Amino acid sequence: MPELLTLTNVAIERAGRCLLSRLSCSMNAGEVVVILGPNGAGKSSLLLALAGLIPSTGETSLLGKDLHHYSRHELSRLIAWQGELPPTEFGLTVQQRLNLAVTEGGGALKSVAKTMDIQALLQRPLGELSSGERQRTELAALMLRDAPIWLLDEPTAHLDLKHQIQCINMMKKQRSQGRAIITVLHDIQQAMAVADHLILIDGVGGAEYGEAGLLFNSGRLSQLFDAPVVTQGDLLVPDYGKRM
Amino acid sequence: MMLRWSALFFTLCASLLLALSIGEQWINPFSVTDSFEQMILWDLRFPRLLTAFAVGGLLALAGAWFQVLLGNPLAEPYVLGVAGSASAGAVTGLMLIPDSAWVMSLGAFIGAWIGILFVMFFSHLGSNRMLLAGVVLAAFWSAVLALLLALLPEQGLFRAFAWMMGDLSHSDIPVTVLLSAWVIALVCGLMLSRALDLLLLGERHAEALGVDVKKLRQRLLLLASAVTAIAVTAAGTIGFIGLVIPHLMRLLFGSLHRAVLPASAIGGGLLLVLADSAARTVIAPAELPVGILTAIIGVPVFLFLLLRRS
């Protein structure tokens, strides 16, 4: 059985700028890989490249076959991508948006809507929702798909605390059901709660892949973000300084 | 929803009957008294109302497609300059052979396709850049048109302006061709409806959900431009139908294209039939250019929609 996803010397260049060079890693079903790095480092671009939505060089192997040899339709069955919020100009309702995501074998719309706390929003146009409600709709759309790999770009962005926790728990549940998840997160606590492996991207082309337990240390993260990160018990937290 | 579809069909039937009856002389189609009335009804009014229906439907379909293609609800069939190039072609035809409506139509058709070829050159660009390219092309064709109008002999000016404001009285494309184009365009649109729905989520989302966006955009651009070219050739440039009708139909039937496209094809036809009926009768026996009436109806409707949305 080939590994689900294997990257060998993957490099990404956008607008003449090298975002990533020579990233190698692999992942199996039931794993969560968290991508960390400063703004503009290329985290979202890596997800787009893994979804086949932007070009990359090197070798990306999906179920033993080169990613670039899959058709768009085949890729959409294997990889579900959650990125920017969709536009709202054309008046799609939440239910219509969710129906567009449904694939065979995915979750049932009503139960997914309940899980994401959006049952009451189903008939409302996307344009009338808050950013948090739209983000929950996007996460629900993801759950309606039967893809074995999820690529999530800041899934907890816009969410309140309750729904952030719900989102992290949902990722854990999906992992336990065999889903492979690669996600960009900015919150170190959330990353620590869910990551099996980390990809650290430094923004000048360098990337490091390894077990979460090894890479989660205050020195490495302080260096990555060029910001103070301190250890408090078992946790790593940003050092915001003393209360003024 | 069934009620709304029924209302649309009822309004369509009533409008077709009204368009058949109304004119310089009122004729009841169910009690035609002589062969003259029969000739007016079936040889003049009936083909003209079918032409209006088909052209209106084609413009509304093209508008719906351009709005999705460019990701911009303000897009309409003429947004990429096809109307300007068609008008320049029509005026060129008028300059070459002044009294031939046929040559004018041929000029419009050739002009429209030259405009489309220009647009296709920019089809690989993203929506915003393509829109920007279209606006610049439209400005270019406006300048060409202004130059041609400046060179046009005075007696041709009225004909040129009438055509540019929309004119269903000189259509040289057979009604059967226009109705076939209406059916083919609608069927093609319905075949693409799922992909169009996914495109409403943005190009990235559509692609992630399995749509070959590049191919879809090319097909859509070609289809919408071809439909616009046929409509412009048949009736000149008629504004607002392609802008207003898709919005109105989204409000009535929701955003999914399996409903928006047939509703727009019918609604656009209906609006142009009504506008043309008014254009034929308001200052009878003379006629107003139908584009004036679609604008007079279209502008307040569109402003109302804008205010309602905000």
C-alpha cells in the first residue's frame, strides 16, 4: 500500500519569488500535519500546490501516482481544499452552497449542518452571514465530501472560541476516522492540540519537516517567527510582555 | 417555486397575445375578419414578436454567462466591447452599400466576430484583468465607431443611430435561425449549469471541486460572445436586458443556473416583446428604437434592485 502523500524536493515559486525549496515529507491516513510560519512565507501556496491549484516542481506523489497526472475531477475526489471564503455577490444560500459540495459517501447535509451549528442559517444568503458563520459553512461543505485528504487554510480564522474548539475537535475526530489533514494554523496552542507532524516554513525558501514533539520548542518557534515564545508548563505561548 | 414558474409562463403567453394584437391597429387574433388583418398578424407581427423573443432571450442568456464568467454582477453582453465592434462593422457596411440592410447586418456580424477574436486573445487572463481588457477594448471600438460616424454621409446617420439603439424592424436573420439559436444556447447553458454554479464559488473553489476552469472559461466566452453576435446582428445594440433580467431571475428563482438560465431565456424574451410592442405603438405609425424603451424600463428596475440589495 503506497503512502497517501509523498513530497520529494518540492519547490514553489510565485511571481518570480522562491517561496519554498526542497521540501520532502510523507503522510499517511489518520495523520494531522500542521504548517507554521510567518505571514507571506508560502503556507497557503503550499496547500494550493498540494491541491494541484498552482504549479510546483519536484515530485508530489498521491497514492503512488504523480499528482500532476490526475485529472481535475479525480483530484477533487481525493483532496478537499478549504481556502478563502467564496464570493457572495450572486446570492447563493447556505443550503445551495452546501449542495454544491456534496459528494457520494460524504456526510448528510442536515447532520453536518448541526455539527457546525448552522442549521438555522440554511436558507440565508451567504452575503448576510458574518465571517465566522461563513467559515463554519465552509467547514460544513468540507465535511460533505468524501475525500481522504483535507487541506485546510486557517480553518479557525474568524471563529469564536466555542467554534475554534469545535473545529479542533472535529479535526481530531476526522483523524481518528482515518482522514489525513494538512492544515495551516497561526495559534500555537491549537497546533499543539492537533499536530502529529509539523512543516515549518521560514519565508526565505527554507522548510523543515518533522515530528511535532521534536519541533515544538520555544527556541525553534521564536527563531521561526522572529518573536518571543516561552514555555509555560507543558505549553508554548507567545510572550506578550507585562500588562501595562 | 411552481407558482413563480406558472406566473412567468402566464405572463409570457399574455405578452405574446398582447404583442400580436397591439399596433397601429388593434387586431383580435381570435377573430380575424379579413386577409389584410391576417397578413398583418401572421406575416408582420408574428415573425417580429418571435424575433424579439429570441433576441431578448439570447441577450439575457449572454448576460447571465458574462456575469459568472467575469465574477461580476454588473457585467452584461456588451461589456467586452462586442457591441462596439459590431456597431463599427454595421456602420462600415452602411458606408459601403448605403441602402442594403443585409450588408449592414453582415458588417455587424463580421464586426462582432472581430471583437470576439480580440476578446479571446485575453481569455487566459483572470476575471478582473479580462474585464479591464474588455473595458479598454470597448473604449477602442467606441473611438473607431465615432470616427466612422464622422465619416458617414449625413443621410446614413439616422439609419446608423436607429440601429445602434436597437431595431427589430430590419432583422435579416430568419426567425427560425434565431429560435434555433435560442434553443441551442439554452441547451448548451443547461449542460454547463453545474460547472457555472461551482464557478459562483470563485475559480479556486470551482477548480478544487473538479471543474477545468480554463476550459470552461474559454467555452463560456465563446458561447456568450457568439450569442451576443447573433443578437446584435439581428437587432442592433439593445441595452439593459442582459444586465437586468439575470438579476431579476436570480431574485425570483434563486442562484442556481438550472433555473436562472431558462428563466432568463424566457424573461429576456418577454421583456423585449413588451418593449418592442410599446416601441411600435407609442408614436405609431412611426416607431421608437426599442433600445430606448428597454433602457427606460431597465434603468429604474436596476436601480430598484440595487437599492433593495443594499
